[in-house]
Amino acid sequence: MQIFYAPQIEGDEYRLPEDESKHCIRVLRMQLGDELFLTDGRGNLHKARIADDNPKRCLVQIVSTQHEFGKRPFNLHIAIAPTKNIERFEWFLEKATEIGVDTITPLLCDRSERKDIKVDRLQKILISAMKQSVKAYLPTINAIQPFKNFIKSTHQADFKTIAHCNSWDLPPFQQVIQRGGSVLVLIGPEGDFTPAEVNLALNSGFREVSLSTSRLRTETAGVVACHTANLINGV
């Protein structure tokens, strides 16, 4: 199944942008009449047929549409500090998208070694992972936010959690969240959250949790949280 990202799709026809046209016709060697799929990243999966196999301006005709394709029965928001090595953070984004996540917010914490990110580049990674894993929902990635600002803002979630290693006597994440509820989990930088950050979160209604009996890297913790939430919800 070949999936292409078409965020502006409307009506019964769609012309692929030049990069997607080139990939479709020259790389994949698709031809007039071949079938492919388009998604707008908002849950719509369109089955289409190539009507003009121009390698720069490929035109496709919409055959059918599935709404809410692959919609999951819960909402997951992971707020996580980007790693110093950006490739590790990009790996997390790719795997979380493949598993299933709705929103990702990069956090700027007291111990953060990376202070900025390029959202446009990270967006491309999310799009690629969405297509590769045959999904029709594109996760939202926000601009990096200072931890204190994020905590003070309003977040609608049934289960607001903060994962850290400042204590080994914490309830497991999988025992705190429940099936069908919206989940928000905070994950700190390589040096973990400071005690002050943990206390700020607890005073704002978050529950502290453990993601593993092992001490995990930041990007691994993000993947574990993502997988656990999906597993609890039977996805």
C-alpha cells in the first residue's frame, strides 16, 4: 500500500506536489491507472487512481474515502525534553508515530542540554513515519516550551503523570492510567527532572510514575510510555 500525504485535498481530484510526483512516478515507477492512497493526516484515507502520470505534476482521481481510518480509542500527549543528540529525539518521534501518539510537546527543563529544535524538520519525520506505518492521523508537534510555562497552562487530560527517577518507589505507569482515558505524560532530559520541577508538577495535579525498573534514556522512556499507553488501550 503506497500512501502519500495530501493535507490540502478537496474534491475528486488531487495533483501531487513535485517531490511526491517524482517519488510516485520515477522512484516507485507507478503508471497511468495504478492505485494509491492519500491521507490528509486528519483521519481520512482516500483510495485514488493515477489519471496523469506526469513525474512533476501527477494527477490522481479519488475512488473512495474511509473516514476516521485507524482511529484510536484514547488520546495521548507526550511532553518530553529533546535530547542533546537530536538524532535520538528524531528516533523517538519516528517510533512514537508508528506506535500511535496524538501530541508531542518538546520541553525546556532546568537540566536540558538542547535549548532549541527545528519544528519543520521534525514535522517531516512525523509525516514520513505516518506514511510508512500506514496511518491516517498525523501527530501534532508543538514548539519547545519552558517546563514551568507548560505546567502552568491548562491541560485537559484524565491522567496527568510525570515520570522520573528521583525515587525508586513510584507506582508503575500502567497501573495509574486506565483504558479509554486521555493521557498526558511528562518525560525529562538526560539529567532527569529536578526535585523542584517534580514538586511543581505534583502541586499542579500530576501524579509521579515509573516507566520501568531500569533507568531509561530519555528517548527510550518516551517509546515505553507510548507503547504502554497503547497496550493498555488494546491498540
